[in-house]
Amino acid sequence: MVRTAAAARRLLAASALSTLFVLPAMAQDATPADDGETIVVTGSRIQRSDYNIANPLVTVTAETLEQSGNVQIIDTLAQNPALINSLGGARTSGSNSDFGAVGVALLDLRGLGENRTLVLVNGRRHVASLSGSAAVDINTIPNDLIEGIDVLTGGASAIYGADGVSGVVNFRLKRDFDGFKASGQVGISSRGDAGQRYGSLTYGKNFSDGRGNIALSYEFREQDRLSSFNRSRTGNPLNTYGIVRDPSDIPDDPNVPDRRPFNNLRYADSSLGGAIDVDLDGIPDFTGEGKVYDRGLLLPSSGGLTQGGDSTPLAGYQGDLQAYNRVHNFNLLSHYDFSDAVKFFFEAKYVKNKTFTLAQPSFDFFTYLTPDNAYLQDQFGALAPDGALVSRDNFDMGVRGERNERETMRFVGGFEGAISDHARYELSYTFGQTKSKVLLTDYRIGDRYWAAIDAVRDPATGQIVCRSDLDPTANINPDNYDAPATTFTPGAGSGCRPLNLLGNGAPSQAALDWVNADILNRAKIQQHVVSGSISGDFGQFFELPGGPIGFALGGEYRKEKSSFLPDELLQQGALQDFSLQLPEKGSFDVKEIFGELSVPVLKDMPFAHTLSFGAAVRLSDYSTVGKTTTWKVDGTYAPIPDITFRGTLSEAVRAPNITELFAPRNGGFSFIGDPCDPVYIGEGTQYRAANCQAALTAAGLTPDQIAAFNPENDPTATVSLPGNSGGNRNLREETARTWTAGTVLRPRFIPGLIASFDWYDIKIKNAINTPTAEELAGLCVDQPTLDNVYCQNITRANGTGYISGYFVQPQNVANFKTAGADIKLNYSFDTAKAGAFSISLVGGYLDKLQFIATPGAEVNVDRLEAYFPKWNATGDITWKLDKLTVNYGVSWFSKTRRYTTEQLDANPDIAAPKYQWYKEKWQHDLYLAYDVDERFRFYVGANNLFDQQPSIASSNYPISYVGRYMYAGAKITM
């Protein structure tokens, strides 16, 4: 059960916003290969002699990664305009992390979701990291072995298969490493926290006159946990702000902003030591320590918040800003060339990743203590003749946390070689496996907790004992639980220890040891891929004026398996704060054939320096969704060497993943801000008001009750609600149609300058959409009528109209549309005395990002919302003089909206204009390196040099919570 009141969700939403660091030089359109050398470029299986491909491709180099100063690769890649919404940092820590996903780093290409981003290593698939999904935790990629990271938009499914509907991110690892290399780096924030440490050892050797090579690598990365209590702006109530409903603007004055910043916000009528209601009127009278209760300034329509007083502060409540993360990464890379016709290659990897985070405490809301409760009698005596209601936030019972341990193994082996001067083959087998242990810490066992707080005096001894020890046949705590015990046997020898709720720190350790449990869950993912292909050209038969036609043909078989085994207590539904979870198991396989052509029509002719076309197709047969077809056509045209025009048109698919298909019907808890509450009813579509009227009428409310409907002011309606979620075996594949068009400039009159502009347009139809419970409630009443798939899964209680249940399930009902531009520039030049300079700029323009929940529904516009700025850019300049290298970088994106486009359209005075927007991001980075000799380099640097802070009422957006971060490192090469 998670406590997140409506206003608290909004004012602390930025704690879910990930860290963003500057990206030094990104190469964009690489220079041609050396004469006679052939290469395979990401986005094609055909070897070629240059990088003139039609797909927009951005390459992040190893030098870029070093100059960024980021131990976590995600912090560098998130600066790519296409990857700005990637998940890491605070977004996978504390209360923001998903179950089993603490500390992961997941790439999200074009803001279309991590499950639509295909991650490759050396052009091959990588096993997923989270059970039931296709998402790859890039913490498993070794930093020091990376030669380059290619980010490609569109046209990927025809080459690499399903999942890459938004594109591909390919990690290219170094090969033929000969020698020894050691690297190390340490860093810490200017506030003395958020430390990171990194070390790497690599040894490689050529043998058999260069025909063979073997390389071994070990890498260690560690990141400290950072609690939100450690930072004043998130842990000190007086310095922690939220933007909530202004009580002086009730009733609403359209000339006065509805919401304004408040500090010292607290959860109304709930306290660390207990808010005690002795007259049972729903309003606390005392604190658990016996002090008269100060309710503070109540804030109506704020989701159950108050300012000041004795209630529990929101500051620090949502847990860590940064999870602890430790990675051990072992790699083996090898190959041996028996001849040009037979070349053997083998790769092996083992990664062990440990993460830990603290989230939020458990809580009690209107828990009833009977009049004979011994602790209640001792504290309040005659003041509580009828018992008392207790609401408290249980920091003193152990803040709930999650500890993950993931082990990843991956093996790649195969043969490649020349069939003739014009054809090559490759056969390979890839096996990947991820095993996870997910340990939930300090979770209350339901029957034990309710037995422990039902504490009375033993009439025989006068000692305080559990009532269940005296009456073992009765149901446990009839006023709160009223069910038989399931995890212990009541009676004198049960082990039950009475638990005192009255006062912060009152629960004894013996009682906590009996009621709390650590919950161990296990997951296992396996991937098998067998692939074979032949590639080459038709040069031995004929050539076009531009050269021989290139081709690639092949087939692939892939099997994916995933299983999740919850702890026995979870399977029993025995926890007080975590709903029933059932085992999940599923698998699918796919058989595919594919083909690709590259047709160089003209070359080195007047007005046709190059003219080429390409095409690719892949036919797939899934055990789940059946047959699919993906394809791509493309073309490049360079009338002169200085300018190239390029474009692609492709259709890609994503098959549903294992969880989407096979997840059992599990329980869950979610907070739902009721869209029919007066606070939110004006923030939806034009249909919301009428649909809410109809929904409440159907729940039995009279017109007067509907007019007074206000769940935000009822504390019983602002807590987590029980519901269910599950898979859908009737899902079909989703389909994306993508086109790109652009130009590349290499003006001969400005040597060293390369610039490009590319436009992309992606439309996904029949998209698989799994809304959150709150989104489900909003989507229900925002459709043209209540007769829609979302309303079928929301229930309201008769009489009150409050939302009482939900069922979240994926459906093929949504459409996504996005379009925009990527702008890239590199300029390098040498001077006679002042050294060499390199200038780089990577920019993005977001023209459109839309979500359509169901056919015919209104368009949900996400452009300009958090992580989707209209403009973003990363620029840097690198100066090299003799042994000195200096890099200065700036990362920027334009301001984004704090509220959704739909909220602002429906309620223009929701907040003052300056609070409707998050500020622009401006981050400055500095890197300095000195090469003592050709073998030893020492470097220092600082990220966020001027210590820009997040926006008011935000812990992590538009810039990282870390603030100024300083680091130092060294590299030795022998």
C-alpha cells in the first residue's frame, strides 16, 4: 500500500524525474572508412566501404563517455535528443521505483517507452533485465569496452526484428585489444554525498601472428544511496515546497491563481507518533505522546494536506533520491581465424548487480483501539471510554525498502568467413540469462500486526499481552481484521508480542521483529537466439554505374522465457501493505527470414556524386501473435560531395511481451485522484463533466449529492485503493509507420565541418496501452461516452460514488504519434600554435508527441510536458594542446509545463504563469585531462559547474538532485 495524496503526487512528482547530465562531443555522421576496408553499420547487415547510410545515426564515442565524467552511462545517453526520457537516477529510486526495478537504467527512444526501444550489443540482441519485459538494464554494459554507441531512429524491425518500433541503440564493443589498460575514477557532490566510484582492468593479447585475439575485462561501479532527508529542499519541511490549492481562492475567482506554493506541508490528521481521536468524531484530539493535537492550517481540495501542526511532513516521505548501486562486470572477448573462410568468435559476460533503496513507511488510517487496550488505558485512561481511532505514519517500525540482486550471463559464439570474393556468411548462437532476487524489507504481516496491536492486560499476571494469547479461538482483532490467523497459531505459545502505537518510538523491537518480514521473490529470464546469414554483392556477375548491388539474406530463431516466483507470504496475500501476487510464467518463440538490398545506382558522375537505394523485409512467425511482416525502403542522393539528401520509409512491429500476455490477476494498491472531484473535473476533456454526472447517477447519487461530491475533502477517499491487474492473451502486435528525411553537409570550402538535419515522423497504431489506475479513471470519463474499455474496469461504491476498485489490463486500443527534428554539427580544426579544436552541437526539436487512448477519443498532447521540451541541445568545445585536453560543455532544454496541456486548457488560472512552467535547464560541465606520457592520463572535472537547482516544488527536474558534482580519475595503458 502506497501513500500518495493527490497534491503530494503533484508536488513531489519531480522526485520521479531522472538525472540529466551534459553530453560532450557526439559524432553524428562519421567519416568514410579507409580505402579497402569494409564495415557493417548499425541499421544494415550489408558490408560497405563508407558510412553513407539513409537512416539518421548518432554515435556516442568512447572519448565522449570519458569526458562526460559520468560513471552511469544512462546519465550521458539521456542527453541525446532522442533519449531524454530514459529512466535512471531518482526515477528508479525510493517510492518511484517499480517492483523489482530498483536502480535500473532503461533507455526510452523518442519518449515511446523502454519496451519499444531495442538494445543491441555488437548488433545482436541482449537478454532483458526485468521479468516479463524486453527492457535491458544498460548497467550490464561494460563502460571501458565501449567503442561507440549508435542511436538509430526508425527502420529497425526489418533488420533486427520486433521491439525496435522507435529505433535501436547499439553498443559496439572494442575488438582486438592488445595490451593492458587500467582505469579508475571517484566523484562526489559539492555537498559531500552522492558519491560514485569506478574501476576497470582490461588485458588482451594477439596470438598466432595476429590470427587470434583474447581479451579479459573486469569492471567495478558503485553509487552511494542518497536519502531525501539529506537535502534541505527535500528533507526539511520549511524548505520543501508544493504547489497546492489556495484556500483563499475558494470559491474560485478566475482572476486569482487556484494553486500557489506552500512549505511545511503535511498529511492531515496523521502523525509520526499517532493522531489519536478519543471521541470518535474523525478529528484527532491528541498526539500519541499525549499532547493536544495541532491540526495546522487545513488546505481544502488539496488531497488531504495541511500546513504546519503535528501531522507528518511530506518532506522526506517518498524515500531516496538515489538508490545504492554496485556492479561487478566480467567480460571475455575472443576470436580465432583458421582461414579467411573460417573465423571463430566467442564472447562471454557475467554481471552481478546489487541495489538498495528505502521508499516510504507503512501507515495506519483510522485504526481502532478498543477501550480495554492496555496502552490506550495507560496513556489516556478515562479520556477514551469508547476506545480511540489512531492514524500514524510508521517511520519507527522500519521504512519499507527493496534490495535487488541481479545476475546476468550472456554467451555468443559462432563462425563467419568468406564464401568468395563477393560473399560472406555468419552463423551464431546467443544465450542470455538474468536471475533476480527481489527482497522487500520491513513489510508488515497482516494477521500478526493486527494481533500485536490488540494488546490487553492478562488478568492472571497483570502483564500486557496479545488478546489472541488469551482467546486463541476468536478471530484476530475483530474491529480491524476480523479473520482467523494464517501465519501463526494463536495461544500462549504463539510468540505474539504486544505492539504500542501511542508515541513515536513506542513499538518495541521484539514486537517489530514478530510483525515485520523481509519478502524474497525470484525471477528468471532466458533468451536463445540462433541466427544465420549470407551477405555480399553481385559484383562477380554485374555492376551498376555506382557499384555492385549489395545483399543480405538470412534466418533467425529466437525463444524468450520468463518466470517470476513471489514469496509464499505474497502468494498467500498475507502482507498488510502489499497485495496478493501470484507466480507468473510465460514464453514465446519466433521464426524469421529476412533480406536486404543496397543498390548503388550512380557514383562520381556529374550531378550524381552518389545515388543509391535500399530495401529490407522480414517475415516473422510468432507462437503468440502469428505472422507479421516488416519492411524498409530508403535512398541517398549526393549531387556533389558537399551535400547528401537521405530518407527512409519503414513499417515496424512490436509483439506483446510476456507480462502483457501472461500476467496472472494480481492484487494491487493505488491512489486515485477522482477525476469527478471539483478539483479535477475541469481538467479533462469536454466529455468529462457529463460523463461524471452519468457515472455518479449510476452509483445512486441524487442531484444534491452529486453537487456536493468532493472526495478530496474526505480522508477516507484519499488513501490507496485496492484493485487488480493482469495480462491479456488476446493482444495483437502493434505497428509503427516511420519516415525520415534529411540532409548532410560536408562543405569542401570548410574542411572539418559536418552538419546534418533530419526530420522524423512515427505513428504507432493498435498500440498496447497499460494505464495506471489513476489514468484508467481519467480515461474512463474523458471518452465520448462511458461505453468504453476503461469504464469497464472501474467500479464506484453505491451511495458514495467513490471509486472502490479497478482492473488494469493492457489493450490494443491506443495510437501514438511523434514528429520532430534532429540537428547535428561537428567542426574540427588545427592551428599552428594554439592546438586543435573540436566543436560539437546536437540539438532536437519536438514538433509533436500525442497519445490517443481509444479510436475517436480526444488527442492527449504530451509535447512541452516534463521530459518532452520543444527544444533541447547539447554543445561543447574541446581544446587539445600537446598533453593537455580541455572540454567545456553546456546542456540545455527549453522550459516545460508543470501541468498537462489538457489541465491548462481546461483551467487557465490553475497557477500563476511562473508556476505553470518548469524552468529551462542550463548545465555547464568542465573536463581537464593531462597526458603525463603516452601511457598515463590524469583527469579532473565538474558537472553542473554552477550548481543549478531543480525548480520550486520539484526535487529532480529539470536538473538532477545531485547539484555540482566533482570527480577525478586516471588511466594507464601498457
